[in-house]
Amino acid sequence: MIVANTDTVNPCTVYVIVDITLNNPGDQLRILYSNKQQPQAPSAVEQFAGGAVWVQETDGTTGAGPLNCIHATLAPLEVQILGR
């Protein structure tokens, strides 16, 4: 998985949705590559129950979970490749 912050000045903290069938709550992805010297590791996989979240889908519809995600914090212009 690739996560990137395109802001040239500000760090960015985001939730990133991961595949619910491949990533279980508590699983930990690791940084395989970062363009920064001291990258911050993402959180373990978290699960949000159905109805606890609202997701805007690319086709214009909405979803309500459940979903699994990680919490990532990136420095300005940082790119990370995450994996197992």
C-alpha cells in the first residue's frame, strides 16, 4: 500500500481503509520504504463497526461499514510504502 502527503508545508494525519478480508484488527503493517529519514509507523489495524462510520464511495453512493483501517501520520511531501 502507498500513502502520500502532497502538502509542501504541513504534516498530515489520516485514516486509510484497508481490505477487511486481508487485514484483521491488531495486524501491524510496517514501513517498507519512506522518503524521510525518520518516518512514523502507522497504527495497528482498527475496525469500525457497521453504522459507526460514513464513507463516500467513488461512484457517488455511501457506505456505513464495517471497515478496517490504519491511522497514518506523514511529514510534508512524505511517501510511504507499507506492507507485511
